[in-house]
Amino acid sequence: MASLRTAAMLRAAAVRPALSQRAPALARFQSSDSVAPNQQSRDNRPESTDAAPAARASTSSVTIRQEGASEGQPRHQPDWNVAVDYRTSNFSPVPLRVMDGSEPGVDTPAAVLSGAPVELQARTVRIYKPAKTATQSGDWTGHSWRMDWDPLSKGHRWENPLMGWQSSSDFMQGTHLNFNSKEDAIRFANKQSYEYFVQEPNTRKFVPKAYADQFIHSPKKLKQVRTK
């Protein structure tokens, strides 16, 4: 049976026509300068407002490339002699001093070239000598002079409604500079063109005490200290 079935399959394959494999035809297209009429009608058709704008080739870009260096500059005429307005602070006015370096003085203000914001020039710095703390720690902090920025008049502070933490938008509230002497701090403030004021420290006066001072004659009435 197997041999008969195999013979039948071979006979059917011989009768069936063989399929020819066609190779894909290679076609080459060349672009021409002429535009088809349907393409011209498609270009003249108004674009819909819903579709996104697409870049369309035009002759304007070719015209811009053909311009020279002088012709490619903007057509507006800015006024270079206009007075510069530095009073742009939202929370404090800038002092009435020249900020472009033309103010007469020994040194040119470094703020003109440092790139610091104009709002920083409107702040007033304080030069003082830190006092000793009330604890029994040393007085090393009172040996140097310190410069810090006064807090803003309007505060610019807010309180977190959830935790009650306080914060501020003043970026100079936690900044201070230390100097070896008061003259160094004043010289730095003048170099930066800062307005400053100096707070002189309060010196403590120590009176030596001795047991013999109780028997010294005093023309005034003696002070009696009663315990009861």
C-alpha cells in the first residue's frame, strides 16, 4: 500500500505545472524640475487649522543665504545713549549712587564687574564685634570683627502651616564675614561699594575686690547689707 501511495504522489507531481519564481523588477526614478498639475493644486490648497504647521520649501531661505554680513544684521536701531535704570529691586530701593564705575573715588566699585545682583547693592551691612556668650565658654569669638547683612524691612518670611517652621527668601540672612580688624571690614565694604554702619563693642569693666576694702574709710554713708 505504501508503494502504491508513493507512486500516486509522484504521478501527481509530474502532472502539476512547475511555478516559476519571478525576480523583482528594478525601477529607477529621476526627479525633474517640472511639477505635476495635481501637485500644484495641492500646494495652492489652504491648510487646515487643525493640522500641525509643517515646514515648506520656499525661495526665502535661499534669499537670506545670499545676503551679505551687513545686510543680515537686524534692522532696528537701538539707542545706546539711554540712561541705565538700576532701580529694579522689588523690596528695597537702590541708593542714588552711580553703579557704572563713574563715581569719583579711590577704587572702582567691585560690584560693577563682579556680576552680583543689583538687589545686593541696596542692602546695608553691619560691622560689629560679637559679644561673649553668657555661658562659661571662652571669649575667642569676640576677638574678630564680623560683617553681616541687615534683615530686610519687609521680612520676606513665611511659616509652614503644618510644622510651624519658619523660612525666608533672603539669601543673605545666614551669611557673615569675619575680619581681623575693623579697618579691614570698612575697607572691604568700600571696595564692594556697600553702605555700612559700625557698632562699637561695649567693654566690660572689672573691679578687683579684696577683703581689706571693707575697712577703708568712706565719707559717704556705709552700705548695710542685711540678711534678714
